[in-house]
Amino acid sequence: MKDFKKLVLIAAVTIAACFFLVPETVFAQNVVDDAFRYVRVLDIFFMLFLVAFLMMFIKKFEWEIALATCIGLGGSFVLYTFLKVEVLQQYFSVMPATESPSLWGIAVVMSITYIIAMGVPLGQVKHWQYLLLALLFVPCFLGIEWFEWEYLEGVYDAGGSILVHMFAAYWGWGVILGLQEKRESVIEEPMRTTTHSVGWVWLSAMLLWMLWPSFVSVLLPSAAVWPTAITTYFAGFGSFLTAYITEYAINKEVDPLVYCYAMLAGLVAIGTLCNVVGIWTGFAIGLGAGVISVLGFNYLAPFLTEKTGVLDSMGVNNLHGICGIFGGIVAIPWAGAVEIVAIAFSLGFGLFSGAICGLITRAGGRPDHPFDDADLFPLEPGREEPF
Amino acid sequence: MKDFKKLVLIAAVTIAACFFLVPETVFAQNVVDDAFRYVRVLDIFFMLFLVAFLMMFIKKFEWEIALATCIGLGGSFVLYTFLKVEVLQQYFSVMPATESPSLWGIAVVMSITYIIAMGVPLGQVKHWQYLLLALLFVPCFLGIEWFEWEYLEGVYDAGGSILVHMFAAYWGWGVILGLQEKRESVIEEPMRTTTHSVGWVWLSAMLLWMLWPSFVSVLLPSAAVWPTAITTYFAGFGSFLTAYITEYAINKEVDPLVYCYAMLAGLVAIGTLCNVVGIWTGFAIGLGAGVISVLGFNYLAPFLTEKTGVLDSMGVNNLHGICGIFGGIVAIPWAGAVEIVAIAFSLGFGLFSGAICGLITRAGGRPDHPFDDADLFPLEPGREEPF
Amino acid sequence: MKDFKKLVLIAAVTIAACFFLVPETVFAQNVVDDAFRYVRVLDIFFMLFLVAFLMMFIKKFEWEIALATCIGLGGSFVLYTFLKVEVLQQYFSVMPATESPSLWGIAVVMSITYIIAMGVPLGQVKHWQYLLLALLFVPCFLGIEWFEWEYLEGVYDAGGSILVHMFAAYWGWGVILGLQEKRESVIEEPMRTTTHSVGWVWLSAMLLWMLWPSFVSVLLPSAAVWPTAITTYFAGFGSFLTAYITEYAINKEVDPLVYCYAMLAGLVAIGTLCNVVGIWTGFAIGLGAGVISVLGFNYLAPFLTEKTGVLDSMGVNNLHGICGIFGGIVAIPWAGAVEIVAIAFSLGFGLFSGAICGLITRAGGRPDHPFDDADLFPLEPGREEPF
């Protein structure tokens, strides 16, 4: 008995000594998590700029998109940090945030959501209104973030199908509905692309595709990243194939812009289940999403434009909107009814809060020349070139 | 004696307790390996898409390359995973695979090998035949993978000079030899590049160069990555210099396409010894490979086209073929005769299995307009532009 | 007492056994550090090539910049390694270097400094002189590296505002001053940009912005990377906003080239304090730097060209020069007078050593056609295109 007590004592002392002597190993786990998250957060910043290039295909309307992305990122990220760290954390008990990698992970996710959403009113607001909209977007995103993550329980949405993609699409549609006076056709002459500008779209789509695992896994623990990544890629493989087959079946040719967007459809849809299902389920979701997105571009988009007068020139609804909904619906067997609530809130609150932001923005007037860099940039002499 | 037994007992208990209490540190090593491999695997996906852009320099034949890359990646990766995980692992005892990062590392290496190989018949098959060829490629790659890694012992090829580059080149040449009816000239009018499209080639070549260490080290243990990476870079520095000097010495000017390909020659060649030799040996290999690749472009390529009728428009043999062989040959002093067997098998089995795939593909017919996006894409109105 | 000695003995044996049995955990910390640095070093290689594309906006003068970057990187990196590892380390006691990731980190920082510096004489030297200048640059950089890191103590410059940006700008200005015969106007016809080439500048600027945290943190310990990264991003947000506002206030429109350079101003300036201050101080520095850079482009640059005859076509002084000085000045309250010495040395030694390199280069003659790819590249048939 005395021996046993001695043994326990000795063991305790030794273990304590071990911990004291090997702090670097205990420490290592945090460093690994932080280093791994550093990589994924930088990847998402990369994606954010690629989203801009994904939209830069309209002739003589490229530079304003790039500038709007920069000021939109700067404005939204700074305001979001300020509200979370200096206001919510100090004076309220909701969504506690520290200056940890997780905070910066969600912050850049918020900013990329705005850049996606900006695609809907793109070309139809004045340059400084991109910054205004970015600032107005921040409290709206805090609203859905609070609702989905704190108010609801059990929503499956690690990769942001509902929080990011659906909300971006419907907030953006809310803005344009609040902004436009009537069913209007803002474009007098058809927008034209160039081989050169479509090259940017191919590059952006491919690299967004490649970086997507970092996006869906940014808030997951390190050990969950690989399984999530590979399921996500399999969803992407599915869209690669069905976007091609569906578009070719409908038109006997492939519109490169439709393909570049629809190849990402599976990645949008897998956001709800990316850390839950395996590769073959992921592949199946990707196959389905590729079909749905191409159908959206070919049939739903003209119908919606006809009914609402909205020109969703970047196809935000066809990629992020309906594929986000599809992702939410396929997750219902796993998550239950709460998933339906999350989908409905994202759609409803997105349209409602976006419309309010659109009405506010409308007070500042509309641009004289929609979809035209001449709004802000000197177009001579380089831009006199025939492309 | 009794004290000694007690001491051993106490020590054993304590060590067990330590392991029980510090699972996160034991765990950390796996997480580090996996996180580090995540970075390298994503880099290789990046490279795969860059290989596509490296080939997108022919006017009005850019988009089909991009689409072929997407469907080729999707098709080959999914079939390879299916065969390895669901067939070979379940029913055979060769090449056991688990759904681990290593599996996805070799899978994306397989897919990039196909994209390189696709460069040989590029523009000379119908769009859906890129997918067919991707599916046919998978068993061929499993064949060489089994031969080099399981059947042979002691091959030096961590970075894939023989498995990836040589096999890509000669499988691709096999396909075109099986595909074409006779010595034919498929091109009626000369292919033309544009400043814009050559810009893509510069960007792709530079970024491929930069990412190459992730490619050669993807299956190595974490601790071996840095020495491998830096030896690889020194091989790249060598090619930067001799590709420039050799091309200028021959032509008194530098063909940007030749330079962009030949600057990668050292990186192709170092694949056999990248984890074995130091920086100065690596540099010497890179110096040699740069010279060999430029000589290949200037003298060997016209000779082979004359003799075989094959138009290797992307210069796959001049970069991947002969530099892969060069890499294999310089490794013989380290590896011995087995390296010669590996080189010979990659060349012979590549040509043979490729020719069979080419013959199968030939049954589906040939495209009406080689090297022309009009095969699949709407060329109006953007493509009416003068570039 | 005897029990106590026994206890100590047992504990010591057990701890030793633990270390022996868990080498992978002790080992892990180094692997984490190395893996994390691998990511940042590759990011800097990425940035180095992006710096080239940031300068590729002049019509018919794009390819020589790309080639100069490749041979400049190869030449400078190899010589620097040789001097550090084979000469300084073997025969001298200054700046000991091992073949560790840290060495390659500082080596690529040295090379990117040369590529930035090359921007000043760009287009005004013969193609092989880019390689000569790269080799001449290496001992100059070793000089400032020794002075700032070994001779001085307590300089705040983890992110290289003084060592990299200031030195690049003033060494480059030294070269052109040593190179040109008199106040000369090298350009007969105005340089023209194209929409396409300006697209490269947008992409490069955005991705440089995104990758900047890896640059400023490359030599810092792992645990310091995140705080440094996020302070750096906040400096970047500041420049996004004030570069836009200042440029618009001055010109009522935004010159895309000025904006693409000035958006990086905060990142240049934060290099001194990036690992010292928090996000809001970083943001303030970025706000200030954005204003300063735009003022430099609009007012200082024409004044300096008038006074010196130097055509700093890439605006190196307006971004790297004056924002580096600004970064140094704001660090004085933290670092003290030593920071002033470092600033003065970077300016003075940069101009002096650069001028000597310029005089040496001048002996090889000047190019017949400044800013013209025809110096080295075949311009037919692709380049006959209207862009």
C-alpha cells in the first residue's frame, strides 16, 4: 500500500516533469492548427480576387470590377472586425470573437460573400456605391451568421452553401430589386466578350475549383480537413462532367461562360455535407448540381429576367443561388427540419435586407453609363485598341 | 533486484500515462504530415491547370484545351480512385490503397500525367475523345505504376522523371501514331500565336517552375521535402540560364515558346535524383537539361516530324520525353541497371499502350477542323474580334 | 533521503525513456517550422514572378521583362548561395549560413529585391545585361544585409521596408544614374498599354497583396506569423481605400496603373513594424502610405524626371522608395535613432553601389531600341497582331 502511494507519487512527478520539459510538443498542436489555417485563409483571399476575374469578361468593363473588389474587401473586412472585436465583444454577449485565426477565417468568408453578392448589381451602381454596399452588407451578414450559428442548432453548413452562396445570391437580388425603378432594360447595346477576357474566366474558374477545399474547411479542425477536401473535389469532378454533357445536350455546343460557372456547381452544393459524407455521395451531389446549374442558365435565368427585369449578368443565381438551395435540400436527411428553416431564412432575410440596402443606395443615384469603365477610368490611349 | 523490477514497472506505468495524457502530441505528427501534404497536393492541382494554360497559345484554339483538361481530370481521377479503392484493394493484393493523403497525391500525379500526354494528340481528336482517352489512360498508368514501384526494386524516381514525364510523352506519341492514318499534315494553314496567348504561356511556365518542388516531393516524408525542394530549384536555375544561352547561340534570338518550355527542363530531369543529390549536382543536371531541351526543339523535333508525320505541336517530347530520359540516365550511377529497365519499360510500354488507345479512339473518327475551337464552342460574337 | 534519490533516479530514467520513445513529437516542432516556412518561401517565389507581370504593361515590351526575371532570379540566387555557403561560411566569420530553410528564405528575398530594382533600368539595357546586373547586385545586397543585421543592433525591419524596398528603389536609381550619359529622353514615341496588359497588372497587384504576409513573416518564428499577417493585411486595407480616394480626389478618375501600385503602399510601409504593432496601428500606417504613394505618382515623379532625366517607368520610387522611407520613419518611436541610420545607409549605399554597377554595365553599351522586345524576340507572325 505504501509502495502503491509511492508509485503514484513518482508517476505524477515524472509526468509533470515531462510536460515541463516538452512544452514545445504541447505547443506544437496550436502552431500546426494555426499554420494550417494560415494556408487556407490565404487561399480564400486568393479566391476572393479570382471571383473578381471570374466576372471580368465584358469588353470595356473590367477595371471597375477589379477596383470594386479592392474597396469592397477593404471596407467590409475592416468594419466587420471593428464590429466584432470592438463592439460585439466589448458590449454584447453574442458571437464572442478573439483576434484568432478563426476570426480572420470567418472575416474573409464574409468579404468573399460580399464580392459574390456584388456580382448581381455589378455595372449598375456608381463606383463609390460598391464601398457603400460593402459597409451595408456587414450588419446583414452578422444577422445571418448569428441566426444560423447561434440561434439555430444543428444546421449542416460547414462549407457555407446556405450562409455564403445562397445569402450572397439573394442579398444581391434584393439589392437590385430595391435599386431599380421598374422592370428596366439597362443595356442598350449587347455586352460583348473577347477571347482575352474569356481566358481570365477559364483561369479563375479552374483556380477557384482547385482552391475550394480551403474554403469549405476553413473553420474545421485540422484533422477534418483532408476528408472534407477530398469529398469536395469529388463533387467538383461531378460538375466537370455533367456541366459539359448537359450544356452539349441542350445546345450542341458549349458556352464557355456557362461551363466555367457550372463547373463550380458541385462545390457550391457540397458545402452543407462536405464534412459529413464520403467521396461517392459527394460525387453524386456534384453530378446533380452540374445539371441543375446548366438548366438554370438555359431556362430559369431568361424566365426570371422576363418576370423581374433583373439582369443577373454574372449568373449569380444560376450558380450560387439554386445550387446553394440544392445543397441545403440534400442535407435535410442528415440535419432534419432545421435545415429547411436555415434555407428559408437565408432566402427571405437575404432578399429583405438586400432590398433595404438597395433602397438606401438608390438615394445616391444611378450611373450614367451602365457596364462601362468610362465611369471612373481614363480610356485613352490604351483602351482605344480594338479589344 | 526487486528494486530494479519495481523501477521498470514504475517507468512503464508512467510512460503509458504520458502517452495517454498527451495524445495531441503523438497525434500532431500525423496532422503535420497531412497538412503539409495538403499544401503540396493543392499545388499539384494548380500545376495541372497551369499545364493547360501552357498549351493555350494557338489562336482560336484555346477553349477546347481548357475544357479537355477539366473533363480529363474529372474522368481520370474518378476512374483511378474507383479502380484502386473499390477494385484493386477489395479483390486483389496489388498496390493496396487507403483513402489517405498519399492516395490523393498519386491520383493527382496520375491526372497531371494524362494532361501532359494529352498535349501530343491535342487538336487532332474530337472533344468527347479527350474524356475517352482519359479513361483509357488510367489502366495504362496503373500498369507502369505497378511495374516501377512494385515489380522493380530500387528505381530512383521520386520526382517522376520516368513515371510521369517519359510515360506522358511516349504514351501520347503512341496515341497519335495509333490515331493517324499515314504520315499526314493535319494543318492546312500555319497556327498563329498572339501576344496575349503567349502571355499565358509565360505565366504558366513561371508558376509551374515555382510550384515544382511540391510535385517532386508529394510522396516523400515531411522531413525530406526541404532538401528535395532546394535541389529541385537549383536544377531550375540551371535551365533558366542554359535555355537562354543555347537558344540565343543557335538563333540569335529567343523563341518565347521554346524558352518557356525549356526553362522547365531541369525540373523534369531532376525527378530521379531530387531527394538524393545536393544543390550543386542539381544545378549541373539543370544546366545540362536546358541545353538538351533547346537542342530537341531546334533539331530533333523537325527530324521526328519529318520521319513520322507526327505534329507534336506542344513539344511534349522536347521537354518531357528527352529530359525524362536524360534524368533517368544520370541516375544510373546511383541506381544501377534497374534504372535502365525502368527507362526502357516507360518508353516501350508507353508507346505500345498508347498506340492501342489511339487505335481504339480512331474508331470514333477524326475532327473536321483540327486545332479549331469551332468544333465545340460558339465563336460569335466575342471571337469575331481580330485576335 | 534514500527514497528521494531513488525517486529522482526513477524520474530521470522515465523522462529519458519518454524522449527516446517519442522522438516524433520532439521532432515535430522542427518539421512544423520547416513546413510552414516552405509555404511562405514558395509564396515569395510566386510573388517574384508576379512582380514581373506587374511590370508587363507596355505594348510590345512584355517578353523581355519575363526573360530578364528568369535569368535574374537564376543568376542572383546561385551566386548568393555560392558566396554565403561556399565562401563566407568557409573562410569568414560573418553571416554564418547553413543550408536551412532560413537561408533559402533570405535568398529568395534577395532575388525579389533585385527583380524590383531591375524595374528602374528596365527597357534601357541589353538583354544579357539583366544577368550581369543580377550578379553585380549580390555583393551589394550582402553589404546592406551585413550592415543592417550584423553591424547595427535594434533595427525594426522584419518585413524589409528598408532592406528590400528602399534598397531596391535606390540601388535601381543608382544604376540608371550611372548608366545614362546625360539627362536624356530615351523614349521617342509614347509607350502604350493595352486592356489586356493592364489586366495582368490588376491580377499581379491583387495576388501580391494577398501573398504579402508570407513575405514579411518569412524569417519570423512560426508563432509570430499570424499576428504579423493580420497587421499586414490591415495595412493593405488602408491602402485599398486611400489610394482610391486620393487618386480620385486629384484627377476625378483613377489611373489603373497608379492604383495597382499604390494599393500595395501600406504593405511596403508596414515592413518595419509588422511584427510589433496591432491591427489598428497597421491600418493607420496603410491609410497614410496609400496617400503618400499616390502623391508620389502625381507630383514627385514628374518633378524627379524633370530634375534627373530618369524615366522610372515602373514607378519604383513612388511605391518602394518613398513608402519604404515612410515605413522607416514611423518606426523611429519604437526603434530609436538606429532606424534613422538604417534608412540613411539604405538610401546612400543603394545609390552609391548602384551607380558603380551602372557604370560597369555602361561599358557593354546601350540597346538600340529601348523598351522593345525586338531586341531579343522574333516578332512575327504573332506579334504582327494589332496588340
